[in-house]
Amino acid sequence: MSYRIAIIGGTGKEGKGLAYRWAMAGHEVVIGSRQIEKAQLVADEVNQLLGGKKPAVVGLENLQAADWCEIVTLTVPFSAHVSMLENLKDVVRGKIFIDVTVPIVPPKFSTVQMPEAGSACKEAQEILGPETRVVCAFQNISYERLLRNGDIECDVLVCGTTKEARGIVLQLVEDAGMTGWDAGVLENSMVVEGLTSLLIHINKTYGSKEAGIVITGVPRERKVE
């Protein structure tokens, strides 16, 4: 099934990588930014990577992008998290909202620092309200992996308010060339988000940029429900 997906803050590296992956899979993708010119520039870069073989990625201003789509994905720094959520609140009501934000507070990039709500995704749910289905996903994937061709040898943990919303996002994970796992309710997002700081520490300690996670002990040939 194809979806209309808006990536808010999509001009960053993570957003660009997800746009590339989803457009390759045949989804309609719009990159959102405060500056439409910047969004269009990054959309053009993604289209060049796609080689004109897939539906063209488009750049719009944030509110236009969020209004157009069925699924909203937020990929902004934590410092912009609350203000962006407040701006988007009305236009995303009732939609699936994938929050990729990690509560990293410089300069302590490798130290877990959760907000008062318990996690960035919990913070999003509190601000957006119960009608919007917030889902936590893609926090533990490096953008270097997203911009390569082929499947990614890295897993994605998906937490969310409803099983139905998690199921849709799990399919989007598969479409992007990764293995997704249902990690339960949104309260579990604090664990998923916290893993990012641990992976940053591992990257720094062992001279890498691509540390990720893989779930073991469970059969990998299973159907996404």
C-alpha cells in the first residue's frame, strides 16, 4: 500500500535518508521545512539519487506538507521539538505521527537525558493530544545506512499508542529495507530513545559512525501484522 508521507524537518540528514528510502518504495513523499526554498533544494537532491525512476519528491513549507499527507514524520533536533509540535498540532490531528526525535542535549551527546514527560515521543503525545496517534521509530539508524542502496542490516524498534498505528509504521520500516519489531506501548519509547546515546558512545569509543541494533533469538521470517 502506498501512503502520502510528509517529513517535517526533512532537510536534515535523517529526513533526507528516509525520503529517499520511502520514495524508492513507491510512496509519495514531501519534505517540509520552515523555508520552502530549502525544502525544494533537498527534494531535488533526493530526486537526483532516485534517478527519475520513482515518484518525484516535493518540497513544501512545514504546515503545507503536514496538511497534505496521511502520515507525518518529525525529524528535528530536540531543541526545536516543543515549538514544532505546537505549530503542527492542529494540522496533524487524527493522523499517524512518527516522531524520530531523540532528546539529546549538547554537549552530552552520549548521555541519556529524558524530558519531564519521560521521552520525546511521550512529550509529543501530550502536546498533540489523544486524537493523533504518535509512534516512536527510526531513532537508532544512522543516515549513512539510509542513503545506501539495498537492505540495511539494522533493526528498528517501534512503539506506539495503538497496535494498528504500529502495524502501519512496521510496514514502512520494511519498505525502507529494514527489519521492524513491535516494541509495545509508547511508554517504552524512553528505552528506544535512550539507546541512541549509547550508540553514539559506542561509535565514539570504537571509531565508527554506523552502530545499530539487531534483535536475536526470534525468528526473522515473520509477517508484519
